[in-house]
Amino acid sequence: MSADFFAALDAGTRLQLGGEAWLLHGFALDSIDDLLPALKDVIRAAPFRHMTTPGGLAMSVATTSCGALGWISDRRGYRYVRRDPDSGHGWPPMPQPMLGMASKAAAAAGFPDFQPDACLINRYRPGTRLSLHQDRDEADMAQPIVSVSLGLPATFLFGGRTRSERPVRVPLSHGDVVVWGGVDRLRFHGVLPVAPGVHPQLGEQRINLTFRKAGASA
């Protein structure tokens, strides 16, 4: 898959990446006028920070969260915790424009009734990457991951069910959404180093929103 090929796709094009994994090209663009102000409000309430890995290293990707649950990393491991300003977990509830867009994207990819309770927000500066990993900290594996790419373009790595399988390189641009679940839910994935550039709305950064159903379903 080449960047030129993806650039030629029309907004709204769906490209199947796996049995239950889809790239929805430009899907978030129709919501962008509501999505970006909501995102700015979240970041204002809960600024980005560089968490540490269980091994004590600082993560190159800066993170924040919104929703009932938020993802954190420290020497005790990777985990979700409940939003609780009194205990230092003061991220805001998930804004409706973000929740609505995530639910619509999931439905478009074949996952109706998706109601995420957590949104992990990652900020990538030029040169920042994310190594191959699985999203396996969520309690409800029956629900998909909805990943929204904003700002600078990036190359998404969509791998197999083991780390050794060679991943497919998927170019992503502003407004693209990737949804994966079902048989593809535990595929390894990552992001190659983001190339230098300036996005007209978000500047020298890429922001990725990943919506999850992190708590157990009722």
C-alpha cells in the first residue's frame, strides 16, 4: 500500500485491512468542526503528560484521557482507572462530539451500539513513534478499538496476532479512522516515526484518539 494510493482515495472510502478491520478514509472530516473544539477543551482540562513505563522509562508519546475511565502507565504497570479528581485523575467526561463520532465510525465498520467509556489521546511530535503492541488492558474484548488520526500524517503498522508477523504499513492522514475488533481485536499495531511537517489546524503534531470500552459491560 503506497501513500500515493491512499492520497487518491475519496473521503468516505472504506478499505478492509482484515476480517473485521477497516480504514475509513476521511470519516472524521464531517465532524471536524465540532471535534477539534471538544478536543481542545479536554486538553485544557487535562494537559498532556509523558507517563513512565513499568521499567521506569519516560514514554515519548504524550498522553491524556477523557471518559469515565482513563489509561495510565507507571511502575505498577499499564491499567485503566476511574475518573476521580480528588485522587488526581481529573480528566473530563467524554464530550458528545467525540462520543458520537466514535459510535458512528464503529457502526460503519460493522460494530453497532458501540458506547466507549474511555478515550486515550496520544500526541506525537515529529520523530515520535509507537512500538508494536496489543490493546489488551480493556475488560470488554468484544468491543472494537476506534482510532482517529488528526494533524500530521503518519504510517500505521497493522500486524498479526504475534509480534513476529510482518505488519502492513497503512498511511494515515487527517480525519482517517481505523476500526478493528472481533477476530482482529488483538492484532499487534504501532506507528512509525512521524515525519516533520506543519498541519494547518494542529501545527507540528499528530494527535490520535483511541476510543475503547475499557470497563466490563453491564
